[in-house]
Amino acid sequence: MDSIESLKWRYAVKKFDENRILPQEKIDLIKEAFNLTPSSYGLQPIKLLVIQNKELQQKLVEHSWNQPQVAQASHVLVLCIDTNLDEADVVTYFKRIKEIRNTPDEILNPFKEYLLGNLKDKTKEELQSWAKNQAYIAMGNLLTVCAIEKIDSCPMEGFTPDKYDEILNLKEKNLSAVLVLPVGYRAEDDYMKDLKKVRKPLEESILEIS
């Protein structure tokens, strides 16, 4: 039940304690959790940008629907998609599988050829939409890990991606911002911190077939 209690403890922080900074070991844990997030085919078409720069965070607030948490947070995590996924990424992925697992080519090649064909059949827009879905999986994973580690967070879709891309020079890296996650510690005077969760009863949200 510890995991359930952690999920009950978690909420979308409305005010962070600006004076408290997450220790490096917590940031390292978040990075590792992000990298271990499952993704379609295992291709990981997403990257995590970790920001700890108060001047830059303050600059991003106006492009985050003026949500002050972006400036207050210890760190701001920006989940990005790869906008230039191509055949080389698939080839590199299978090379990595072979190096790590020592899997023979005769086993890997059929799946590799399938993925290369699948990639070629999709438009750039379709690939980016698929990659964005992987970012949401990563966001969910990070929210759970943060809850278990007692790291406060606030998931955000409310921001202007083009402005983030411009300010953070993401286009130069073939990346585009899709989700934002300020992390840190809740402020003692955050009015939301002691409120109970509001959720449907289990019988209204769960269906069972036996």
C-alpha cells in the first residue's frame, strides 16, 4: 500500500518553495527513470531537458501561461520529441541490441527490416504524433517515480511549444518541446497541499471481465 499512499500524497503543486533545491542524487534518479521508461519498439524517440537556471526559468514563465511554478521550481524538466527520426536511428538501435544482448543478426534482421519499412511508410507528422505519445508515457512514469521519492511536481501542457523551442534552441538539436514538468518541494503555504484527492469511486472508473 506504500505506492498508493505515495500517489495520494502527490498533487499538481501550485506553489513551490523557491529556497529548496533537489539534491543531485534525486535529479540523477529522475534521469535514470526517464531513460528506463518503456517506449514503442524501444526506439526512445524522446529526450529530457533538465533546466536549473532561475533566469531562464523566469524567462519561460510568460510562455507557460504565466504559471509561476516554472520560476519557483528547483528544476524544470522539458520532455521533447525527436523531429528528425530516420533510418539511421533504427540501425543504431539494433546495433545497440546486438552489443548489449549479443543477439544474432538472423534473429534481429526481420524485425529491423519491418521497422525500417514501417518508418518509411509514415509521414513526418505521423512520426511526430507517435513520438508525442511516448512523451506522455514518460511523463506518467516520472510522476509516479517522483511521488514515491517524495519529489513534488506539476505536469504542464499549458505552454507555447514554439517559444520553448526558440528560447531553448531546440530546433538546432532536431527537438521540439511537448510537455513541461517543474519539480522541487511544495511550499508550506500552497493552498492545495492538504486537500484530499477528488476521484470517481472505483466502481465508476473500473470495469472487470471474468
